[in-house]
Amino acid sequence: METGTPNTSGTGTARLSLPPVRPTPVDNCDVCTALAVQRAEARSRGDYSAETDCNVEIAAHAEGHC
């Protein structure tokens, strides 16, 4: 194989991991509640990208509650 040619033979090892734990919204927080609703709606329509985006936002926002 030439230098710089991508390996397309399929002999590489796939490294898979479990999805991260879903963050828990903080009770009595309007922002957390709204994000949790958006996350549930995204999951129900099969939009896992949007669900993940909500998880990231919940996790980042919830850090401010600590």
C-alpha cells in the first residue's frame, strides 16, 4: 500500500462505546424542564442528534446549579 493511501480493506478494529448516561434535569428549573421536554420530543420522533444536543445542554446548564 502506498504512503498516504487510506486503508479501505475493512481490516481495522472498530472501537465502540456505550452512550453516556443521560443527565438528570434539576427540579424546579424552567430551563432544565424545557430542555427535558425538547429531549423527550426529539427521542419520540427518532431525532437522536437533537436528543444528544439536549443532553449536552442539560449537562452544561446543570453545572450552574451546583
